[in-house]
Amino acid sequence: MLRKEGLPSINELCIATVDKIFELGAYVKLDEYGGLEAYLPWNEVSSKWVKNIREVIKEGQKVVVKVIRVDRRKNQVDVSLKRVAEAERKRKIKEWKRTRRAWKILEAAAKKLGASLEKAYSDVWLKLEAVYGDVLAGFEEAAVAGAEALRRAGVPDKWIEALMEEVPKHIRIKQVRIAGRLIMTTYEPDGVYRIREIFKALAEIPEEDVTIKVYTEGAPRYVVELVGSDYKVLEAALSELVSKAEALGKRLGVSVSFERIKLG
């Protein structure tokens, strides 16, 4: 796991593992600082009165603590549990889990290349962090947009190849589906060909990260289904598709109406 160097800063939130509990406090190990020991005073355990510290914490428990004192000369750190707001706790846990997932992907890529973790950190981690703020966000973007998302951040090509093999194994981008029904009728003798021309034009609508499927329920009803990762993008694409179908229908003498379909 990625390890932070030195000592934490005042008010920094840290993931900690409760190590030893005493009557007047407890010692915890700061996971992100390589197990650095920190002291949790009894009066910083809970904002409510408790008879025994063990009512709140126990050995081996993962907690989010806030740094309240740092003595860099003695290499000592004091932390608080009660000063961590619930929103801060949830945010920190989410951040920590995302960091662990990102590091796991990078470790696998480094192993594949036979590269050191130090090299992985400098060649990949720092670059993605600088561009995306969150390294996992960079990998998530790569899962959607492909290798260009990594290349844009300055990740070397040899790393990109290894990472693009690992990213799909660890990241599943949720797909969104929306659909509607086009009702197209015409009394022209070559009506089948006119409707086919509309289908052909709809298939040519250029949308990144959007898959368009058109199939018949039986003339004159045709279902249009859009699949992608961004609901707003799908809605915009569907709106464009319907407008184009209506405009083409008017020009070709085909009556076109549209209704939404609720997908289960």
C-alpha cells in the first residue's frame, strides 16, 4: 500500500488501527504512515461520557482520527476520535478505499512490467494525481475513454499497455440505458425504402461512448435504445436522434411520432 512519508499535519484525517488500549487512552497505528504509532487520549475518544474506553473502541478496529498534536523533534503524534465529524469520517473512508483500489491496479501493472513500486509511483501515480486529483478517477476515465486518458496525463506508453490490461479487471463502469419508440408510417409505394433511409441516417449520428440500437416491434413501431455511461449524454443523443428522424420524415413523406419507453 502507498505509504506517506514523514509525520502527518495538524488537523489531518488519518486511517488508524487500534493497537493497545489502556485506562487513560490508547495507542493506534496510522495505516497511511507505515504503522506510525500515535496516542489517543481518553478524553479524545468520545464527546459523550463513557465508563470504559472499550465501549467505543477495541483492538484491531479501523477508525478515522484527526491529528491534534505533532512533536517532530520527539516523533510523537496525538490524535482525536471525537473531533472527527461523521461527514469527515465517511469522506476519508471513501478516499482511503479509492486509494487502495488504485494502488492495487498499479501494483499489478508494475509486477507485469517487472518494475519497482517507486518507479510506478513516479511514472504513473504522480502524473495521474496531478491531472485528475484522484488516481482512481484517472483509471476510471481510462475505462471509459481508453488509453488516451492515460496518455493525456503523460503516462509512458509501456505503462499504458500494462495498465489497460489491468483496468478492466478492477473497474466496471455502470452502463445507463434509455429507450423510445418511433412510429413511422407512409402511404408511398416505396415506403419501406424511405423508412430504411431514416434508419441509415440515425445510425450515422456520431456520439462518443453511446451505443445506438434500433429494432422493430412490428411495423410501424420501431424501438430505439441508447446505452452509455452518462445519462445526460444519452438524453442529448436521443433528442438529436428524434429531431433528425422527424426532419428526414418530413422530407421523405414519412409520418414520424415518438414516445418514451420505460425500461425495467
